Amino acid sequence: MSDFKVIVRNNGPLRLEGDITIVDQDGKPFGLGGRTALGLCRCGHSSNKPFCDGSHGKMGFASECPARDLPPPAPKA
């Protein structure tokens, strides 16, 4: 099992750490240059989407997401 973690940063990006593969909607992989950590934009203002470029700080993006338990998924009909 791979060691992979997603960290939801308050007022910032989603930080991915570990063995990362990111593909577009057609399944074509992004070249990550061997990175084992990177940030994905949550604010929508990055000029390098889907990756974070730090724009959240300039735009005053605010979002805090404390950990919580989700309810079980609804049964499939």
C-alpha cells in the first residue's frame, strides 16, 4: 500500500504528499518532474491550475476545513 496523504490547509491549497499521479479528464498524466509533494489550488485564482501558485494569499481566500466523520454512503439503487 502506498504512503499517500492529502492535507487540507486552512486558507490555502490541498497539499499532496507521497507517490503522486495526476491525470486530466482524458487520462493524460501531468508531468510532475519527480515531485513527491505539491499543492493543488482551492481558491480558483492560480494562473497555473490545477496547481497552487500562492494566489490565495493575495486574494484573501478563506476556508477552514477541520477534520470530521462523513456519514456512510447512500446505498446504490
